[in-house]
Amino acid sequence: MLLTLSTTHRPATDLGYLLVKHPERVHTFDLSTGTATVLYPQADEQRCTMALLLEVDPRRLVDGKAEGQLNQYVNDRPYAASSLLAAALNRVFRTAARGVSKDRPELAATAIPLEVRVPVLRAKGGLALAERLFTPLGWTLAGSALPLDEARPEWGDSRYLDLTLSGQVRLADALNHLYVLLPVLDDAKHYWVAPDEIEKLLRAGEGWLSAHPERPLIIRRYLAHSRALAERADEQLAPLAEAAADDSVAEHAAEKPKPLNLVRRAAVLAALAETGAARVLDLGCGGGALLGDLMKDQRYTEIVGADVSPRALELAERRLRLHRLPDRQRARISLVQSALTYVDERLRGYDAAVLMEVIEHLDLPRLPALCAAVFGDARPGAVIVTTPNVEYNVRYEHLPEGEHRHDDHRFEWTRAEFARWCDEVAAEYGYTVALRGVGDPDPEVGTPTQLALFTKATTATEAAA
Ligand code: SAH
């Protein structure tokens, strides 16, 4: 991976002072992900170019971080500029990114002509998104999508850009823009996420992020779309997260006293305990917060987390530290990749299943397929479903009227809509259903979350079996 940064400020070689890296030397850095090299292909009075080369060692991405899975080796991480490049920038130019310069303090505070080129940049959203991200910060963009295969133009473009940014920008700002926006464009962050990610974002975004027109997207993507992280942020860094992400986590921000996700999990666990289940499924387990609770409770002898997203499963695996569990504990839990709208034999015959904040992530027309697979085929003894109560949204000050609590929600239901759906599903698949609210009830709009507990009405054949 390669990034170059040039200036035509005179004398251009002052760039070496600002970056605190002498232009006549080659600097190498041993990073946790590989080796970074800083050198200057050009350093004269008129123009000075610094090149940062990052050689990623794919094995280091795995060692000690997660259990070895093939997809961790076979990916584009080593070749494409990405969050790893951003992390290397941050590490190598830490002083410069703070805007501090012993030798050229005034220059460090001055906008100078800069040009940044990243010849291979993974960009989901292409040049159009890159423009929305960088133009408001004073950059002019030039670039083009790289073809999938140069010999076969008919195959179209790849997800990679050859991107050049130019502008009159303070060097420290430039480094911070890149540090935040390269991973945002990449949108497939390396899979371990530092717990201090939110603080890093706040620090690097100081002075420009709060007024950026794409702030919600930047925050969401920077935090790697991670429900788990948003949750962890909520649990551990709530004040910071709320200040930074008031738009995208409106739901969390509104509930300082006791985060709704904790209340919800407690309600689900209580309902699950009532069913007397020992072998349980967490369907759409996401980053595994509920799985963590279940593991702590020895009444659950067999716990299966299922999700369609490999990323979610990776996060769950790391959160639960599966590779460090003693064998007996490890044997209680398994994670499976599964699309809940398809029949999956592995999910049959459990005592209970949880669908916590999952159904609203499906397009409504796909919901019957999920019901057929879960209630019709997997047929657990009980099913616990939670989903937002859309009526309650008016109580979230930061949530614009008519908007969903999360961008990824395809629908949010009123209490009447949820009740009707529950009745239909129960009737069609032979379950009884009890509805309850989760969270502090509001006299007009009810509770923020709604919960349904379905219990299988034992049929004659099933009772005999
Ligand atoms: N239950 C977790 C996560 C909720 S987010 C919690 O409450 O914290 C919704 C989760 O459902 C995501 O992890 C998403 O990947 C998963 N999901 C969405 N559609 C799915 C599908 N069709 N099959 C399996 N999982 C799905």
C-alpha cells in the first residue's frame, strides 16, 4: 500500500520538518500489522514528496488476535490502501498530526499547498462518495476507478480508486482527514476494533468533524457499522459517544439513566428463564452481547449464536474470547453463519430462540420466509422477539420525525402492528403469544421496545414423540 504526500510550498523540503522525518533518510517502522517505510522520492526547493509504504504481513493480522480462519488470510488487506494504512499514518506521524512542530511551529499552523495520492484505494461508494467526504474540507479531487481487469474492460470497474487530493490545507488537518476518511471509504475495517476507537475519532475529528455535512455517515462507517461497538460505546464510553454521535445513536443518547440495550437484554433473559430452556438459539446474534450473558448463566447448556454477517460473528468470537475458554465452557457455545430466511437444519429442535432487534432489519416481504424457517422449520419450544415501538420515537429528541432509530431498520412498527403480526404468526405456526413492553412506559406512546414471547402449543404428534 502506498500513499504519497507532496508540497510545493517554498522551501518544499520544510515538509521534512513538519513530518519530523528527515528527507535524506529512509525510515522504517515495525508495526503490529507489518512494516511501514517512509522515504522521499523527491526533495528539493520546489517540490518535496514523502512516500509512505506499508507492507502488511497477513499472518500478523491473525496471530494472537483471533482464531485462524481462512478468510483472514485470503483478503485484500495487504494490497489495498485501507484502514491499515490510516493506522500506519497515525502511528508514524503522530507528532505532525497534533499540529506540533519544534522547528517550524508557524508553518505547522499554516495551510500550505498539499497533494495526496493514493494509487490503490478501496472505496465503497466510489469517487462520488470520496468527493462528498473530502470536498467540504477544502480538497479538490482527481481520480478514477480502477478497472477490474485491464485486459477485459467489459468487466467494468473495481471497488478501487486511484485518487489524488489537492488543496491548501494545514498538514496536521490533512493527516487527520486521511486518518478518519480512508477507513470510512474503505468501509471494511480490519476486524479487531480498539476499545478507544471513539476517543480516537473525536481527537482526529477535532475542528472539522462536527460541522461536516456527512458526519452521520462518517461516524457510522468509522465505527465499522458495528452494533457491538456502538453497544460497547454505549456501555463504556457513553458520555463521549453521545457527544460525538448524537445523530446516529439517537436511541442510546436519549437514555442516560439506564441504556435501553441493557434493559432489553435483561427483559429477554427474564423471558428466557421463564421458558425453562436449557438449549437456546440467539438468532441474529450480532456482536454477541446476549451470548455473553447466556454464557455466564450455567442453566444454558447449549448456546448457538447465528448471524448472516461474518463480521458480526468475528466480533462475537472476539467478545466471547472463544479461543481462550476452557474446553468445557467452549463446548457450550457455537457460532454459525446462517441466513434466517432460509431453512437451516442446524437450528432445529432447540428449547428456545431469541430474535432480539432482528426482524426490523429484514425487508418486510422477506419476513414470512423468516417465520417459515424459524417457527415452521426450526420450531423451538419458545421464541422471544423484540423490536422497536415506533410510537415511542417522538420521545427521542434527536431523532427527526419519521426517521427510523437506525439507518439499517427497514421498518418499525406500532404496538398494534406488532400485535397483529404476532397473532398471525402464532395462529399459522401453532404457538401462543404474550406481549410485553420493555423500558420505562410512557402514558401516551408506551415503552421504547416491544417484546413477544411465543410458546409452542404442543401438538398430539409432538407430545407423543
Ligand atoms: N441481536 C443483536 C443484534 C441485532 S442487529 C442485538 O440485539 O444486539 C441485527 C442483526 O441481525 C445483525 O447482526 C444482522 O447481521 C442480523 N441479520 C439481519 N438479517 C439477517 C438474516 N436474514 N439472517 C441472519 N441474520 C440477519
